[in-house]
Amino acid sequence: MVLEKRVKCLIYIKTEKFRTRQDLADALFIHVRTMERWLNNYKKGSTVLMLTMKPKNKGSKIITKEIHKGLEQRVNDPDNCFLGYWDAQQWVADTYSVDVKYNRIRTYLIKHFKTKLKAPKKSHYKKDDEAEKAFLKTS
């Protein structure tokens, strides 16, 4: 689909079907800057460079591999786990001196480590643990 738009862009420019580049971009449903980038690639290396698709898989620039490993160790440590995403955010700031926004660290932890907030039900302050054990044995 994208390659087809790139070829059409070249054809329309060569045949001068549109008056302005903005009209051409609107007809192809792309931004003018995108079309300019395609045409710059065409000028640099002909159609081969223009039709090559570059991967868009960019790693996080904020959360480096070092921070990722530290988060992984901390998430998988049952004795010293995070109390919440805010705790992870504070830990990264204290340990690595990197300020990561709350939503960024939250989505990163969910995506890479499948984390989720767990809220245990509150226990009544008068609850007798021995009575609970005796009840569970008789059930």
C-alpha cells in the first residue's frame, strides 16, 4: 500500500497531474513532509532508495538496557518488589538518576514484564487468625 503510494507519487509528479505538492499529498492521503522525504530519497539514490522500507522498531531512549535489566531483577524479586508504578518510577530516579514519567514506566512494565496492580482485600481489624484456621479445617 505504501509502496504503491510512492510509485503513484512519482508518476503524478512526472505527468504534472497536480498543480501543487500539497494537492498531490492530499490526493495520496499523506503529509507533505512524508512526500518530501520520499522525493529526497529518490534524488539521492533513484527508485531503489525511495522504495526501500526502513524498520521503525526503535528502542526506548529513556529506558536503557541497563535500566531494563534492573527493572527486570526488581520485578522478579519476591522479597523486594515494587509497591506500585510510582515506586518503580521513584526507584529509577534514585538508582539511575533518570526522570521517567509515571505513564511511561507503567506502560513499559506492563508491556515488557506483564505487571498489573494487585490490591488485596482489606482485613477486618478484629479478625481472629486462629478462628479462621479452625473454620478452614472444618469446612
